[in-house]
Amino acid sequence: MKNILLLGAGKIGAIITELLSTSNDYHIVVADIDADNLARLPKHKHVQTYRIDVSDKQALLKAMQDKFAVLSAMPFQITRQIALAASEANIHYLDLTEDVATTQYVKQLAESSRSAFIPQCGLAPGFITIAAYELAKNFDTLQNLHLRVGALPTYPSNQLKYNLTWSTDGLINEYCNPCEAIVEGQLVQVPPLEELDNFSLDGVDYEAFNTSGGLGTLCDTLAGKVCNLNYRTVRYPGHRDIMKMLLQDLRLKDKRPLLKQIMEEALPITYQDVVLVFVNASGHKDGLLVQESYVNKIYAKTINGKLWSAIQITTAAGICAVLDLLATGKLAQQGLIKQEDINFGDFINNRFGNYFSVAA
């Protein structure tokens, strides 16, 4: 049995705790400063809770003693402190961050690490990266690779057609920060909330627009190998225009704490949601110009008698599957491991990765 330190007992930390503890292969110490979050966690013989201030480095290092790995389900602003402590403690490190600057910092730490550092283990980046690379590597020459992901309420009931389903800080961050892309073979930065496109799937209309962080490390990996590469977030039509008005016209992008307060007081959490994953690749194969797509919808599901949202399931399943692959020796045990280094077949056939199975 592997001893795991999980930092963060919020919406995602709770389901990570559920999945890992009921597998009976992991003993989890869940640490958070919020006693209420800790009290809401699943009760299981393989779960311990621990109050900690992550800014206290010595307390953090003490919590990491004798652990196989640390999993960060904390806000992206705190991730650097956790990664640095993991490097000093020589334990494996996994996170869920979509923040580009934070990932660059983690990559630097991984260069001299004696343990594995695996950032971006969630949904986007995370599973979307693994699925996209699986398509991309099958082409002789790759022309376009388009990634689209959305976590959407099944029953939208407000003008934004949106409910809070994950980190509000992370949501605002990806709506405000510059976005990486490859355009005509050149690595560029494109503005968030722009390049709006519309599409229909299974009779439902959607829109998609630039957001930050979803490509993970794919721009580096596919540099010189793809003509056009981009990532866009999927929402119901009309969402982008309202967010653009709030962030840009009303300048709330400069008052992020205020925007967070407004959203968390006005938009309820929902556990009735759907996660849409859509990858489209085109290029040459055997002398022919062909297109291949990966499309998947994951819905909220009852696990062990409790309803969990689709975004909770997909985010937690991602990091749990990667941990499983690391623990069973299917991933390198040292240095940086990018999401595209993870074999799609190994991931999707894993007991946690199987939550992404189209047939499930």
C-alpha cells in the first residue's frame, strides 16, 4: 500500500480521496487549512485528515515524510510552494494546474529532481493532451490539431448558461491570461476570449473560444511538426460575449477577487453536468489527406452511493490514473513527465482512466 499526501480537500480533493481510498491500494493523508472541507471528506479506514498551512514550509516537509507521492489539488497560486517542497523531500509530485507560468516553474524543478514531476494531470490539460497526442502521432505529416473541452451544466438556467463546477480562481485565470498556439508553424500568443467558433454536436449548439493553459506542453512537443495547433473552451452560445463584457468592458479582469466573489455568490454549484471532449486532427497518411476525430461526453455519475459531477470525475480520474501508472512502474520514476508521454491505451484501460471510456 502506497502512502499518499493529498493537499486540498475541496470539490476535487474530495473525489480523489473517494477514488483512491476505496481502491484499497493507497493510504491517503488529506491536508487542508479549512476544517469544514476536511470534515466533509469521505470517511474511510485508509483516510486521515490533517490541518496545515501550506505557506509553512517546515510543516509541509514534515507532512511529506515517508510518502510515495504528493498530489496537489490546491489553487494554482500555491502550487509552486508545494512543488519546491516535493523536490526537497525527494517524493513524486503530481498536480492539476492549468497555469502556464506555474508549469514552467515545475519543469525547472524537474530538471534536477530525483523523483518524478508530473504537472497538469487533470482534464485540460491532462486527458485532452493524451487523447490529442494519440491522434497526432498516427499521421505522417500533421496539418491541424484542434482541441476543444467544456464542462457544462446539463440544465442551464441563467444568462451565462453556466454553473460553477470547479475552481473559480482557475476559471478566471484561463479567461484572462494569454493563450499559446501554433499558427502556420509559428509559436504565438493569442488573446483569451477571441477566435470564436460555433459548432453542433448531437443536435446541440456550442461555441468555443481561446482560453489559457489547455494545451499543456503540446506546443513544445509538436513544434516543427504541426502547422496549426490550438485549444478552445466550449460553452453554450452567448456565454463568451457576457464574460467579455464583464472582464474587458467593465474591467473586472483587473479586479479578480471581486469577480470571484460575484460569481461564487451568484452562480450555484451543480452536480448535474456534462464534460465534452473533442479533438480534431487532419494531415497526410499514406499519401492521402485525412481527418480523424476523438469525441467523448462524460456525465455526472453516482459512485459509491454519492452523486459526483462530471468535472469532478474527469479531473480526479486523470490524476488518479497517472498516479496508478506511476505506482505500477508504467511511467518513468524521475524527472519531468509530460502528459503526452503517457500512453493512451495504458491510461484508458486503467481502473481510474476507464471513467473516460466512451463505452462506459
